[in-house]
Amino acid sequence: MEAAAASTEIWVLGWSVVLLIVHILVQALSLDLAGDLSVKYLLGPRDEQRTTKSIMAGRLLRSLNNMLETYPAFIALALALAVTGKTGGLGAAGAVTWILARLVFTFFYVAGIPILRTAAWFVSIIGLVLMVLRLML
């Protein structure tokens, strides 16, 4: 029995997990490399709240938190499109738009580029809207 090829939406969903893992690892490593937080603290339960003085580590954390705000919607939309058989077209374009905009957003956020960062965020939202439109139409 031959397996069906994965849709663009599912392919992007897989790559979004890679993006998330890389983002988490880079953000976690930045805390250690910044030197503000000890390895003992980072490996412990982190019961007391500490912050890093590193601008880069702070930006990586805020960028990760921003991604996690819209990531559940992306996952739900990608899976809903696949389950309903409505993959392709606007849904695929939206998924690709979302992940590319998230990559650009992360770069701009970490680099400290404010206006382009916001534009990239807005483009990622447009990607989600395209996916919603495909699901609803």
C-alpha cells in the first residue's frame, strides 16, 4: 500500500516543530551563555524568579513567548485543514506565509528591529487568516 504524500500544511507543521525546538534550545542556551544565571539555577526548579541582564537572552525569551501565543492556532488550523481535506490553495499559502513570517519575525526581534518586526508579525497573522478562510470556504 502506497502512503499518500503529506499536504503542504502538514509539511509546514512538521517544520514548525523544528523551529520551535531550535527556538527553545537557542533561548535556553542564551541564558547560560549570558552568564547572568548560574548553571545550578538553570538546572534547578527555578523556584525564585531571576532575570537575565542580557538583552539578547531577553529578546529570545520574548520572541519565543510571542510565537507560543499564535502557535496553538496554527497547529489547530493545519490539522483541521488536513482532517477536512481542505488542504492546498489558501490554506497552503497561509501555512507557508505563517512559518516564513515567524522566521523573519524572530530574526528582526532578536536583532532589535522594531517596525519590520511588527510588520513580520502582522504577515504571520495574515497567514493564519488565509488558513481560516480556506477552512471556512
